[in-house]
Amino acid sequence: MLLIRRCLGAQRHARSAAAARLWSSSSSSSSSSSRDQRWRHRDDGTSWKHGLAGLLAGTGAVLAYGLHRQKAEQEDKSRVQTIEKASELPIFTQEEVSSHRRLEDGVWVTYKGGVYDITEFVGVHPGGDKILLAAGGDLEPFWALYAVHKQKHVLEMLSAYKVGELSAQDRKKQQSVAPSDPYSSDPERHPALRVNSLKPFNAEPPPELLTDSYITPSAIFFKRNHLPVPQVDPASYRLHVEGLARGVLTLSLEELKTRFPKHTVTATLQCAGNRRSEMNKVKRVKGLNWGIAAISNATWSGARLRDVLLAAGYGPDVAKWALHVQFEGLDEDVTGTTYGASIHLNKAVSEDGDVLLAYEMNGEELPADHGYPVRVVVPGTVGARNVKWLGRIRVSAEESGSHWQQNDYKGFSPGTDWDTVDFTSAPAIQELPVQSAITTPADGAAVDRSSEEVTVKGYAWSGGGREVVRVDVSLDGGETWQVAELKGGGTGDAPPGRAWAWKLWEVTAPLPAGSRELEIVCKAVDSSYNMQPDTVGPIWNLRGVLSNAWHSVRVEITEDESEE
């Protein structure tokens, strides 16, 4: 193995030079394609804008996941076969490839059975932090998400880094799942997701991918499941609407699509436990250890819940006694208990509530993990009330009696513990408080002094349709502040009370003279002038929900030794 690595090392300089030539060629070429534009150097002297980060994880234009996928795979296979001549290269196991995840050990990846050492490439280009998301693993799932790699010269560049072949056993290896496993039919998930639990599956995207796009690609939209993902036959699917004088209204998927006008809403969903990991640092809580990315933004389309309830017999007489609309999913545990939740009737029937029975996400049918064939989307409301795989709607005088409505997703005083908690004493979470977080740079990252400035990016959102009107950013732990530029929907774009989608934000600031470390902090302000609390301690609670204190990261400023 040592001899192989020495031989490979002798080849690296030539491969790096070839890659540099390809970089130069692609960056100076002329094309009207928006994808080609991402390979060019900006004439104004700023840094490469994302550059070849799209090669692996991508910050380029997002492909709809699976769009023309079969055709693209066939084209890629043909190109690789043409580009890569048969050669006597060593065989590596997946275990050997997986051991190369860091620059210190060399960064290896696999692609269509080949093994590639991309260490030099990662070291010289500014998107290396995103490339490392694929380190030690397979590139194909990343390339299925982004379009920038669908070019011949990209594959030529990759071929220059080939060092071996993956063993036949590992190429054919399939995950074995016991037939009795209730999660055996769960869908495949994107490997970039950071998994908090496998069964049920719960995962969030890396923060640096989360804010690459105003609309989160479905494949990396955070996944929050409480039970196994049900397999639902769209032909036999039925939605039952109960609790009204006309009796039960039963709708097929086709009837839901054809009987009611289709509406589209862009809305952010956030898990109640987003940023729970920060509460865990204060004192341990019970729940999944979510980071800052249990939040995502999508475009949802479907029938308005209001229209369906009116068709089922809702009217002024019902409003006199009904207070809640309950939802039941088709996901169930071994006892047959299904996931359930409810929202206030006023939200459900309001013309401004925009509650959808969604059957599309980002212009395509709902993915299995996000509620196929129909889910509830309740804009401005905690993710837990946005019931997936919807099977039943019930208008009622009572809240849902489910565990997740009555004995979970409630906030309590920091002084309440599991010996003293009384879940009946607190209301179920509906609207969420104002929120923001920094997605880049990451905590612990380094910025070179020679760059003279730092760019900070993140997201901000508030529940209840309250628009984020300002994000303040500090580089010195909150001593001084500056206002970030809001992206993805300007202030005042949404009707009052209907700002359902997040704001992405960005600020570029000069590095403070003499500082060796930055404590970067962000805080958001919504249209009701609600602001985030400065620390976690006063909002700590035993379930770790509603975590929205100022978010901060520490960044080291490094000096260029050659300049010194």
C-alpha cells in the first residue's frame, strides 16, 4: 500500500497541472449557458464565485431530483467509458476508500466503480469544504442533485485523478434488510444528509448546502419522520373528511386534484427541535440532537383546506361549536397507532391562512419522505402540525388526542423537569418564534488575513406569517452590529401576515485589525419587532424545543507565513 501511494504521489503534479489547464480553459471560454458561467473568473477581481464546488456537491443551478436521470446516467456512462482507457490500476475496497476523508490522509471518492484521489483539487479550490461532503464515498448521489457536472470536460478532469478501481464485491454490495423490518420499504436518501436517527429516519442537510438556494431541493430538504414511511397506492388512496353535518366526504387523489382549484404557496417548514444541540450544551434534553438545519423552504401546490371543508359542509353553524381541525396520517406503528396533530379552526378556514392539502413539492409530486401522495402544509406553523401521508381530516370541538399533540411539542419553564412536568399545563406549539442562524462560515473555520474581509451568510424566518425585516450581524460577539442584506424576497413582498417563506441574508465585512478570532453573531427582527433572546439559558426547556437564541460561530484569522 505504501509503494502504491508513493507511485500515485509521483503522478500528482502532472494531474494538478492538467486540472489547472482545464480550469483555465473552462474559466475563459465563452458561452451563454448559465452553467458555463459558473466556471469563469470574475473580471472585477473578486474570488472565484463557487468555482468548481459544483463538481462534487455543487452550488450551481439545482436540478429537479431525478429529472431526465436515466438519460443522464446513460450519457455519463458512455462518456466515462470513452474517456477512461483500460489500465492496470490497483483494486481498493470501500473500507480503504472510506479511510481517505481528510486532507491529511488524502481525499478519495468513487464514481461508477472508479476510485479517484482528489486531494490536490480540494486543496487548491475554494469549494473544497463542500467537496469534502463526498470524501470517502460515492459522487453519484451528489451529481444527481446538481447540473454543473453534466459536461464532458468535467469528466475529463475527474479522469485525471483516477487511482484505482473499487472491488467487485463492494460494487455489487447491497444493503441487506431483514424482511420483518418495518423500515425496509423506506425510500433511499441523499448521502449528504446528516442523520440524527435511522429508524425512524431523521436528518438535516449540511448548513453550507441549505442556503445555496432560496428553494430547498426536495432531496436535501430536512427529513422528520416519527414512524415508518408508508407505501401508498395512489389509485386506491382515499382522503376522508369527517365531523360535519353532511357526513363523511371521501375524496380520491384524482378528485382532490380536479374538483378543487390548485393553489401554490412558498413556505418554510421548521422542526420544533431545530437547534436543540445548543440547548444540550447548557443541560441535556430529550430529543433528536438537531443542528441548525432542521428547517427548509419549498414551493407547495394543492387544494386549499378551506375549499375542501366548505365542500364537506362547513358553515356558520359549524363555527359556533368547532374549534379545531384534526389530521391523521397513514403512517402507523406496530399497534396501528397513527401520527396525528391538529390546528385551530380559524387558521384552517381563513382565506389568508393558505393551508394546503398539498400533492406537489417544488413542481413535482410529493416525494415519499415528504408525504406522498398528500400532506397538510400549514404555513407559519411548526412542522409537527404539517401532517404527512394524510388519510383523515376531522372537524372537532377538541384538539387531536394524539401523543404528539398532547404530550410532546410543548414548551416549559427552565425550572420544569421530568419529575414535575405537567403536559396539560402548556398549550401545543403552533406558531414558532423568530429565528436566524449562520450557515457560512462554519464554527471553527479559518479565514486568511490576506483576504481582508469575511462574508457571512445565513437564513432568517418567523412564524405566523410575520416577515423578517432585519438581520443584525456582529463580528465581535455582540459589541458592534451591522445590518445584513436580505436575499430571496425583499421586505414587503408578501401581504401583511402572510410572509410564509424565509429570508436568506448575507453581509461582507472587513476583518478587524489585530484580531486573531472572530465571534460572529446574528439575530433577526420580524415585522412585529419580535427579536431573538441573546442566550440559551433562559429559554432552556426539557424537550429542547423553541431554541432561537442568538446564533454564533467562532472563526480563526490566520496569517500568511510567507508574507510575515
